[in-house]
Amino acid sequence: MNLQTIFLYLLLFGFASCQQTSQSNPQAIPAKDSMVNNQSQQVNESPQAVKPLLDTSTYANPRFNKIANQQRKQLVKLADEGLFEKLHLKLQADLAEEQKNYFETHANLNILARTKGDIFENKGNDLAYIVYDKEKYQIEILLFDQKNKRFKTLYRDVQVSNLLRQSDCYYANGTVDYNIGAELIYQEDYIRSSQSNYLIDENTFLIDNISTNNIFDLKRGCLSRDFPTNAMANTLCIPTSSVYANYQCLKYNKTKAVFEIYFSQEFAD
């Protein structure tokens, strides 16, 4: 191989190397820019993707199968003695015809307490029931939406968001339906002797403005920081104790279509 051939070979090799380098660099830059743009887009979109933290009923949560089934056995005992049926017949007698017809066609439900008010904030006379389901062996909170003529079960047909879950002052053990069941079991002897229960006797299962009702102590109770006082009307309040003034209070959020637990009262009178 002569000098001219070697020189020509080196010249061609150098030209090819430069061409590869110039082609590789432009590809790296767009890839990096694209990654930055994607990250920026995710940051911008993330606030819109935030959804309320929703509760699952203790009865339906696999983590609590053991305690839920233990309670079910105790509730079945009360039901088998006819204690829930007696309360149901007493409360059903005063219902409007359409409501009475519903419970006659849903014979698995025993009414244990009821109240009424503008729960769904449609300027209607909505109804709320605490019932025992003889097929599922559990307590349920049943709501009647007067405007839409629909019955909805809390946690199942209409969701619940607990605004107090991250508050230091919130100590409830289990969801509201489960807590009612525990208190009814605690009241077994009283239910048997009086053919009533704490929900009925005290008229404490109610729909009210908790900012003006002196049953509720907003300063001592657990109140969501972000919940405005002027939005506390038409709150569904459920007592969870026959001895203490303990409550869980929920308000329907029409925008999110969920009930929000925004106040809890867990202390003695």
C-alpha cells in the first residue's frame, strides 16, 4: 500500500467519524427536553388528579372481617329474640304510605331509628333511617332522597369522605354504621326491657345546624379546620353513645357527591 492510498484511507475514516458524532448529538438534546416537559406536565396536572379519601364501611373492609363477623353474631342474637322487629313495627306504623310500602317490599330491613330534614340540600324533606339488615346481619344507614325519589345506603350507594382522618383529635374506632351496632349491643338489656333504644328516646339522631345547637361543642369537639361555620346547616348527626354526648356529623357535598364527616364529638357530658 503506497503513501497516497494510506492518506486517502485516513481521510475517509476521519470524515465518517465526524458525521456519526454530528448525528448522535442532536438526538440526545430533544430526549432530555421531552423528559423535562413531561415532568412539568405531571406537576401541572397533579392538583386536578387529587381525589377525596373515601371510607369503606367496617363491614365491607377485608381488614376488619374478624371484628365485623363477631359483631354480626351478636346482632343476630338480638334479632332472633325479636327485639329489632318490635322496634321496626312501632316506627313503621307512622310512616307515609310510600315509605311504608318500601319497607314492606324490603322485609329484610328493620327500622331502628329515623329522622328527617334537607339532607341532600334540594329544599326537600329527605329521610334518614338506621336499619338492621337481616340478610347481611349488619347495621346500615339508609337515606331517602325526596327530590329524586331514591333510597341510598351510606358507604355503598353514596360515598363518605372523612375530613378528620388526619386530625389529632379524631379517635373513632370503625365507621359510623359499625359504631352504632356496637352501641346497640351494649344496650341489649335496655332494649329488651324498654322495647326502645337510645336513638329513639333522646331524639339524638337528627339533621340540624350544629353551629347553633348547644348539644354540640365545636371548641372541644374535633372540627375540620377547612369547614366553614356558615355551611353547617342540614348536617346529619349520628350519636354513637347512649351514655356520653358522642356524635359523628356528616354533611352532603353536592359538588363532589359525597358525604363528608367534618365534626366528631367524643367525650363525656
